[in-house]
Amino acid sequence: MAQAEDDDAEAGPDQTGHCPGSGAAHVRGGGGRVPRRQAQGARRFGTEKALGLGSHLPSNAEIHLELGRLIALHEPAVLPERLLRLRLAALRLLEMLESFHPYLVGSVLSGAVTAQSDIDLHLFADSPAEVEEFLRGREIPFEAETVTIRHGAQFIDYPHIYFEEEGVVVECTVYPPGEIRRVPKSSITGRAMERAGVKALKKLIAATVHAGRPSEEAG
């Protein structure tokens, strides 16, 4: 999952960073329906009730730390293979979507992946229609929606496009080209969100492969 933005946070509470405010999302299909990941808690639970919980809710940082602890505790054997598989899939997507200056963000970049993790990308295009036409030209089914994000006192709509890669949901947020140098803040750390292009992701993959090999001394 991608991290939410802080000062650039969305109108609704959601640790993934992709939950719109009430009535802010407008969904449309494109070339066939794609199974979406389960609706986020705020969508199912209702924004008013979620906000009403107040301080009873853990912070995003606490959730992130606990998730990482549970993954390391219960899935140490499968995590390296899963992470490598998702990062290789993300690399293929970054290369395929090169013309949209893509970045990988979220759990596949951070390494805290589960069996339900999706691949989160930031793309940059003058219009989301450019990305949609690109996918249609490759006969890739997709869905699209508009998500409202808060920038200070302003609310700005950003298109989100969803499709699948080898059974994994891919979520693309499409930004105007002029925002490529503006790195959103993470709601988990409060700092600039981590993101990786092709070169940085290749280095991560190399490190993942190296970490998964038994040491020479152990052999």
C-alpha cells in the first residue's frame, strides 16, 4: 500500500493514502472490470464513525511498525521470495510506463509486504486519458476513479487508475508533470515520501537477491 500524504493528506482517514473524502470518488471502467482490493476501512465503516473514534485509533506510524513486526514474526520464510517477486513485477511496470516518468512507492518499496499487498505507482501525465489510452493500446483492462487530496487549505482531485499484473493489483496515481519534483509527505513519518525510479529499484532488487543467498561460510 502507498503511504498517505500528511500536509497533502486526503479528505478521508486511510493509512494507504488512497481513500477519498465522502462523495469524492468517481469510478469508471476501462476495457473490462478489474477486481479491486477490499474497500478501505473508512469506506466500509463510514467517515463519521471513523473520525468519532478519535484518540482510540493507533497512529499510522504505530500501525506500520506493528505490521512490519507481524510480517517478520509470522512470515520470515516467504517474505524474501514475495518481496523479490513484487519488486520484479514493479520493475517491469516502471519500464513499461517509462513515458509517464513513474515512481514506485508504498509497501513494495519499503519491504513490508503481505500476501495482499498491491503495487503503488506515481505517474506524471498531462491527462489521465493518456495513461488510459496507453493501457487500452496494450489491451490491459483497468478501472479509474478520481480521489480528492488536501493540499493545505485546498482540495485537489487526482486520478487513480487500477489494473492487474500477474494477479497483483496495481494502483497508479496520476499527477500533472509540473508536480514531478514535489515529493508528497508521508503520513507515517511526516517526512518526504520514499519513492524509487528504475535505477533505484534495480539496486534494491540486487540487494534483495544478495540477502536471499546463503553466505559462503555457511556453505
